[in-house]
Amino acid sequence: MSQADINMSQLDQTFTLIGRSGESYQSPVRGILGGHRGNKIYGCLDCRAALQAIANGGYVKHRVFFPDEITAIVAGYRPCAACLPEKYAVWVRPAHEVSAGT
């Protein structure tokens, strides 16, 4: 396959993005964050946990993308603990505070 063929096949590729309403749509642009539709998690495109799951044959059919972090949050997705640990800690803290009665 020539470089021109590879470039043309990339032009035909579409990605499933999630909008702020939570509805998916197709886009020729991947987005800046990836996510898992079933677990409602978002994270970096180079997340080691996501890449490992993809390499093991999982995750791909549930993979979605986001144009920005605000869209992921508004759509109801949470930060990934593996690649966004600081944001995950902020996200999980209120749940523990509520369950502890603080």
C-alpha cells in the first residue's frame, strides 16, 4: 500500500464523538480525549490503561472521543484514574465525603 493510499484511507475514516447532550455523532476529526461509552470514563488518547485494553482486544467497540474536556464532563463522563489521577481525585472526593457524612 502506498503512502497516498494510506492517506486516502485516513480521509475516509470517521470517529464517534460524544456531544454535550450525551448523543454520539460521526466526525472526520478524532477529538482530543478518548472515552469508554459503557464505563462513562474519559481520558488522554495515550492512556496506558486504555491502550492496554485495546491491545488485549477489548474496549474498541465502546471507544468514543470528545472535542474537549468540558464536553466529556457535561455528557456525564468521569476522569480516568490511570491517566488523569489529579482530576479523578477531585471527582471521587465528593462521593466519599457524602458517604462519610462530612
